Amino acid sequence: MRATESLGEGPAARLLRPIVVGHRGAPAYRPEHTAAGYELAIDLGAEVIEPDIVISRDGALVVRHENELSLSTDVAEHPEFADRRTTKVIDEAPCTGWFAEDFTLAELRTLRAVERMPELRPLNTAYDGHFGILTLAEVVDLARRRSTPERPIRVLAELKYPGWATDHGLPTAELVADEMGRLGADGADGPVILQSFDPGVLRDLRDRLGDGPDMVQLVDDIPQGDRMVTPAGLREISTYAQAIGPSKERITLGDADPATGLSRLVLEARRAELSVFCWTLRAENAFLPLHLRRGTAPADLGDAVAEARLLLGLGVVGLISDAPDLAIRAAALAPVA
């Protein structure tokens, strides 16, 4: 069964049910990209867990949101790595810190995870230092251990900065394809779905892996993303991917079809035989529209369930959420669009 069918949007029967993705685990409750966070996401009801993938100096696929390590690890507290601090230009902007590609996997194993947004999630800082750095293989193993025939757990792996990594001697598509084969995850029915904002790496992986893993083309809120979501752009995406992943704002702020009430983007994606995920649902006021905020502080919790229900009503099938339990609650309340 293709992912579009298991995600509820196959050619024969679309939008059978919403799918909740634990974004980086369950970072509303545990530091992101930790074993505890992924386990909790599954316990809260997520059927898919989402690691971000960067690459170490020795070519390991490492689970971190970005290749700069100081926001999500205790690297700054390691005097043995003080001389690794440097400035690099990433996404056309200078960034100073410690970078995964300057460390071997063995060195990364000495670091511990910390809460990336302590000002918004102070309770999560109680877990700082408790968990180590994972690899993609370890997240896939975790998903397999938690899967049952009735409830398979899948891994939605986002490839971060693939062009940048490849330009610096770490060929992303080659390394990912090799690892997928080693993990036995390179088939259409495997546990891994690959996603990226970079269409080049997804096309390269499709060529390398054939009809293997399903893929999601992420869509950014920039002019390149605008071109991707035209009818022609969506048809092009459908030649190598099974889904698109726009931001929630592209869905909620876009036009709705007056006849169906669905997002016009969702309708165009369906015409191109593509499922639609959206990113990223978070419960704190800082990430919610004004009418769904509760209280006055950015860290106060607003009505994230209402936002998730709105997205489902507009036809989205996959909710990528920091608080999977809230998305699950919305899915139980929302009618099938």
C-alpha cells in the first residue's frame, strides 16, 4: 500500500481519516528529537514520528533540527570542543556556533539534548541533559519496536540543507539511499517516508530508489514555494512525490472553494493525486492566530484544537504537530472533509 493510501488519500479513496505526525517527537512536553519525545508522541496517538536529518563529518545521518548544535545540545559546555566554534554562511546568512559536519558521530554521542525554546517551554528544561543524540537508524528501530500489525508506526524523515551538505563533501542523496538500503527501508511498504524543501534531493533519491519510499515535497512561504503550488508545479511534484507539505498559513490564509469549503490548494493537490500535510501546529500563543490565543503571555496555551479542526475542515490529511494529543483530539472531533 502506498503512503498516500495509508495516509488516507489514495486514488480510490481519499481522506479516509486524518493522520497525526509527532513533529520532532512531542516537543510540547519533552525536548525535541529525543527517544523520550518519540516514545511519548506514539503514546499520545501519533502514527508517524518526524526526525530531522543532518550529516556528521563521517557521513552518519544524525537527528537534529539544524546542523548548528548550540540551541538543542550542551555543546557549549564542552571545553574540548571550544575550538570548533565557527561562523558559516547557511541560507545566505552568517551563523555562528558548532556544526554537526565538524564532528564525528562518536563525538556527537558525547553531547546531551537540551530544550530548544526554554522561554516558551520552561518545564521541558527539567529534562536537559537526560537524553543523547540519535541517528536515523535508531529512530527507525524505535518505530519498528513500537509498531503492531494493527498500528504500524512510520518515520517521516526531513532532510535538512541537502544542497549545502553535498557542496561540502557530504553527498546527501547517496548517503540517504545507502542507509535506506542498509535499514531495509528502501521499499514502497517500508517504515520511512522522506521529505525535504529541496526538490533536487527528492528527485535524486527517486532516481536512486525507484518506486521505493514515499516522499513529501515541503513547500516554503517564499516565491519558490509559490511556483510549486501552481497546477503545473503540483503536476511536476507528482512525478517524484506522493504528497506536499505547505505551511498551515498557506492553507488557512489561502482561498477556499465556495462549493466545497475546501482549500483551493488542497483541491489542486488532489487533482494532481497528491496528499496534503501541513506544518507546524503548536499550542503556545506565540504560534497561534490572535483569535485563538488565550491569556496574554506568548507561552500561554491557546486553542490549538480549534486550529487543527479548521485545517482538517479545509481538507488537510496530515497534521504535523508539537502536541500530538491535541491534534488527535481535533481529529476525533472533526468531520471528514
